[in-house]
Amino acid sequence: MSGPERDPRTAEHPPTEQPTAAQLAADPSAEQPAAGQPRRSGLRNPEGAVRGLGAGTLSLEALVLLLAIQPIRVVGGDFGGAAIGAVVALAVAAALLAGMMRRPWAWHAGTVLQGLLMLAGLLHWSLLALGIIFALVWAYALHVRRTILG
């Protein structure tokens, strides 16, 4: 290949023109959406992207909780059946919520789940540490959701 080749898709769908810096300086409203229109995030499907972020966060939390059972038992010592049951229940709840992110109440339930995980810190201090870490990650996911969706 001895030269620049053209992608045949660009001839069919020319790229949309973005305002140049000079045009933005001359007309600052060129970047702002008109009144009553939602702000564009640049994503093709912003709702889907945000749902994916929430589902990914909850899926990762479920996996970490299940994988943390054995190290907590070995290192922590006093980690009984009730604590293991609570961790498994929280992991199952996180996995179920990850699949329900299309529902608007799932975001609120995810927030409650983070509180329950921190409350499980009464059973073992490492669960409190995991709860704080995932609460911070969840807070960031909520921030991204608010930023993208408005």
C-alpha cells in the first residue's frame, strides 16, 4: 500500500463539521444547545453507556465480594456462617441489580446496597473497608450519570 487509501464509508457518510475555534470565538452559542434541548454528551447512546457503567460497577462488586470470602476467613479468624451468608446475599443482590439497571429504581437500590455493605462492617472490619471503597466507586458512577444525563 503505497499511499493514503480512502475509506469507502467516508464517501457515503461525510463527517459532520465541528465548529472551528474561530467560529466558537465569534459565536459562543455555537457550542451550547438551544433552550429546551438536552445537552449532547457526544455518545451515541448515553443512557446505555450509563447503564453499562452501573451494571459493570455492581458486577465487579459481586465478584469481589464472593472472592473475598476465603481470604477474610483465613486472615480474619472470626468470620462465621452468618457473615458468609450476608456476604453471599449482598453479592447475589449486586448481581441481580446489575441485570436490572434499565429500571430507574435500580440506581436507588444500588445506593442502598452500598449502605448495607458498610453496615456489614459490623460483622467484620474488612467488609466495612470494601463498603467504603465500593461506596466511593458508586458515588463516582452517580456523578458520571448526573453529568451525562443531566
